[in-house]
Amino acid sequence: MQEKFDDRPIGVFDSGQGGLTVLSRLVDLMPNEDYVFYGDSAHAPYGVKTPEEVYQLTKQVIDELIKKDHVKAVMIACNTATSVAADRLRREYDLPIIGIEPAVKPAVQENAGTVVAMATPLTLKAPKFNDLAAKYAKKDQVVKVPAPKLVELVEDGQMDTPAVYDYLHGLLDPYAGQTDGVVLGCTHFPFAKKAIKNILGPKTKVYDGAIGAAEEVKRQLAKRGELTDRTEPGEISFKNSKPGAGKLSQKLFQIYRQDCQ
């Protein structure tokens, strides 16, 4: 029997394991859909590469998701890839390509004081981030904190280890107890949310863009009439460019889901 188009999977792509945090939001919102998660851990982190390198890597993965996995939409669950490649790629494909962006707007609108924005160096340099900060934030309200090594630690499966705390203390101690909110501008960073809050203080509000991104995927598929009408829970396939990392994706996803309950 021929597969119905609306029963095709949704592709979720990240430079590594971080996009699993977005996948979790998608499953919460659309539990009956099938998903293919593709992590490009062999080339992580993206945040220290050139924009053209990120574009080429992202395009290569999207081509595979379309040709091999027959996805009906692609969620680019990577702030860096969204910042430098999403607009260009949308012009090249006729299926929905949804990106994610740092949750700067709600963070600065809900807090009068300092907001720390943690992301990769490339995301923090990109026009998308700086345009958001310029549009919504007061002068000097947003403090940029590049944290590329945190991506590498999460890629190694570390979330709450001494190495994570040592690294984060070096970055965040100057802002401990002095900041109202922290923007997790990389999808890897929610894995270390507990450690980040422990260092910055319990009153610091945490923001990430995963919820809004998941809602946009659902909105676009609904507009096209491509949401599945199945009533049973969907399936998730985990793929990765790094040998063995697909199994780590599945493990990390289960851990993250348990922590979110």
C-alpha cells in the first residue's frame, strides 16, 4: 500500500545531539507523528565554522533527509545553522524548513535587568541574533557569553559533571546572582540547564526557543494539510554522521524526557 504523504516523518536536524531538546518539544506537541532525528556529530561544533561551511553541511543533511527518509518537513534544531543557512535553504526547497532562534525577545521583555545570552560564537555574531537584541533589548541589557566547549561536553554525554561545572563557573561566575534571565541560544545547552541555574542562582529565569519552534512546525504542516491523522504514537529514528552516536542520541533523548517529566 502506498504511503500517505501526511504520514511521512518530520526531519529534525542538528549539528550534534542538542536538537534532541527540540525533538522532545515536537513529540509533546505532535505525539502521533513519526520523526527522523539526524545529528551531525562528526562535524560538531558548527559554531566555530564559517557560514559557508555551515550552509554546505546543513544542505547535505537536508538532501539526505529528503531523498532517503522522505520527510515532509525539516526542523533545523540548531541556532547556528538557522542563523546562517535557513533563509538560503528555504529558497532552494519546496517543503517547510523551520529554524530556531534564541529567545531574546521574551527574555528582555519579561526582565528589566541583565540577561545573559549563551550561544556559540557564530550565533552571537550573526545578524539574526544582533537584530533581535537591537530591536527588543535596552542598551547593554544583553550580555553575550560564547560557550562553544559546552557543545563538546554535551556531545560526550556530559550534562551535570565536574567538567561541565568547571567550564561554566569560568564563564558564569561574574554574573551569579546578578542576572534576571539566561537565554540558552544553542539547543545543546538545555542539557546543562541544572548546572547553569545552580551557578547563576535559582531566581534566574531560563529561556530557550524550542517551544516556539515546535509550534511553528505544527502551524506550517496544518496550513498545508499535512498533519497525520493517525491516533497511535509515532516512531522516532535516530541517525548520526558519527559512528555509534545514534545510540547515544537515543539514550540522551530518554534521559532528557525523564528529566522533563
